[in-house]
Amino acid sequence: MQTSTRNTVLLTRSRTAVWHPCTQMKQHETLPIVPIARARGCWLYDCDGNRYLDAVSSWWVNLFGHSEPRINAALIDQLQKLEHVMLAGFTHEPVVELSERLSALTGGKLGHCFYGSDGASATEIALKMSFHYWRNSGKTDKTEFISLAGSYHGETLGALSVTDVALFKDTYALLLRQSVQVPSPDWRQAAGGVSPRDHALACAKALEQHLEKHHARTAALIVEPLVQGAAGMAMHDPEYLRQARVLCDRYGVHLIADEIMTGFGRTGTFFAHEQAGITPDFLCLSKGITGGYLPLSVVMTTDTVYQAFYDDKVTRGFLHSHSYTGNALACRAALATLDIFKQDDVIQNNRARAQRMTVAAQPLAAHPRVRHFRNTGMIWALEVDGADASFSRRLFEAALVREVLLRPIGTTVYFMPPYILSDAEMDLLATRTLEALDATP
């Protein structure tokens, strides 16, 4: 990896002027910030033309590669018409069409869309909407929330209140509402000889025991369906979702599906909850919704929830807004994204692509330091034995010099690439990651 004056100047300016997210800035005294000048397909290019395979879809958002011509064309067309108008008292074609098409993808069961800007905003909206629904329904004691152990739902205060990642939760504890965590169906935690499905059933039993005692005060259970991302790509059997739906119905508790990461084909079906044959009360979507182009999120919900807010009194309406709600450009990018899913038969083609990538990764899975190699849809993950606290940073550096962008979560190494990887790119990703692992003691 070459570094020129042009690269050096840009990264120095960035380190001085930009406070980067989820980053201890002092580390960049020795770990260079990577200045990206352009991107195409699966590849990012810095100012000197060095390239990096985007194996994490630029934080899980880029579905069809960078500079996708069809999304580019849709945005250029929309720019000639309308870039933005406030959604309070106004509307526009892209947001209406997007809402209708998303609803159709749920079979019309989730027919009402409320828009935000990012995943954490979607979590905030769903939590507030659940709380306010119960308030409007006369059940004012239902103010508490349940999430899974190791869950991650965003870093704003409401989202952090249902997040169970110690780094965030402990630091901001005094600012947060308390929530309850129940055991995660993460199959890595199953006792020897226990199947992922049986482990999921045991965890559902723990949820049932909690709801038996506390359902009168519980507003909602929030779950990342099938894969808990920040928990280290913790994967679980769909049976947990089936049981959670039954229990939430039995005890009068909302089920919130946080598909901010798992939606839009990432787990092998368009929505992850489809694999359990259930419908949540709230569905949170973001990340891949615009193909990785523009910030947008949406919370979808049922007519039952919507009708609880439909009233003459302003105080019974849902009290949430932001200036860029339902931005026309972002909605048009999302529509282009949905078009590509249909035009390219993405879900079906991804199944073949996932099989090919799993085969390419077998030498990595067989590495003596690797355990729990796993795959769900277009997500692959593994644990590395003997890794210390600096492992993720050192593997990141070792992969970069081998033209691969990885972002390990502790000792978990994962791939979440765009849906366009060629066979050659799959082989490169697997081979270079293996080389980087061997170079990272």
C-alpha cells in the first residue's frame, strides 16, 4: 500500500477536522486513516489508486456495489424534479410509491410507514410508538422493554436503553432508562450436543417465564431476527422468532423486529422474519434500504397500531419528526434498490453466490485458530482463538495491505460483502483473509 503526499495531506486534515465515529482518535497517531477518492463495484480506491475490497459493505449498507449505474440514473432524474419537501402536510410520489411497495413486500400486513434518517432513529420511533400505543389504549403501566443479551439497536439514548453492549451501556448508564435482557438464542452458547433449535426453545422458555411475571408492565420485545450483529454475528434458529411471536400475542406485548442490518436480503430472504413465518408489530429498516447511497430509515406497522393514534386530539397523535423525513432523493434511491432486487432476481442469485463463497472460505474455516465458522445468507463469521485486545486492529491493518477491508468485532471476523462478488473476488477475499490471519499472531 503506497502512501503519497496527496494521501498524507488528506488523512492529516481529516484527523484534525473530523471527529470519526466509534473511534478512539488517538489511535490514528499510528494507524493511518484511509482516504478514499472513488469507488466502483466492490472496490474502494484511495488517492494513489490503491484498492480495497469492501468486504463489510461500508458498514453493512452497500448492497449492489459502489457507483451502481441504475441508482445513479434514478438520483440524477430525481434531482431534476424534487430534492426535498417537508413531509408535514405535504407528500410526493417517491415516498408514496416506496411505502406502497414496502407494504406489498409484507403482504400488506404492515401497511403504515413512518420515516426516519438512520437505524437508531428507527429504533427510537418503534419504542416511542409502542409506548404511546399502550398509553392511548389506556394501559399506561406498559412502559418497559425487553431485548436479548448482547443486543445492539443503536447509540441514541432510547436505542442504547435496549442495547446490551457494555462499552456503550456502561459509559452512558446514568442517562439511560433501564430495560431487561433475556437469554440470547445465539447457538454458540448452546451446551454440548444441544441443537440450535433446542437452544432457541430453551431461550424462549426464559422469555416466557419473564413475561408471565412482568407482561402487565412490558410494552415490547425488540429482537434482531436471525443474526445479532454487534454481538459478534450471533446467529440463531428461526424457532426463537416463532415462539416469541406466540408469547407476545399471549401476553399482550409488541414484537419489534430490528431488521436494520438483517433486512433487504442479507439473511437469505428479503426480510429475516420471513424464515420464521411470522409478522412483527413493528419492522425497523435502514442500512441497505437505499443501496448504501443516502441516509433513510423506516418503521412499518399494522393498522391496529395506526388506528390507536387516529383521533381529533393532537396528544393522541404520534409525536415525532425530523426535517428530512421521507426525503425525496433517498426514497428514489430506495425505489431503484427495490427495482434491482426484481430485475436481477437477487434473492435467488444470492443463494448460489452464498454457496460459492462458503466453499471458497473452507480453508479459512479449517484454520487451527478458527472456531464457530458460520453462515446465514450473505453473512459469514468465525472466531479466532488466542486473540488479544489489539487483535481486531492488527487484523484490520494486515488485511488492508492485502487489499481487503475487514472490520473485526473483537475476536469475530466476518464478511458482509455487496451482493455482486464475482468468483475471482470471492477467492481473493478468502485467500487474502487467510494470509492476514496468519500474519496476525
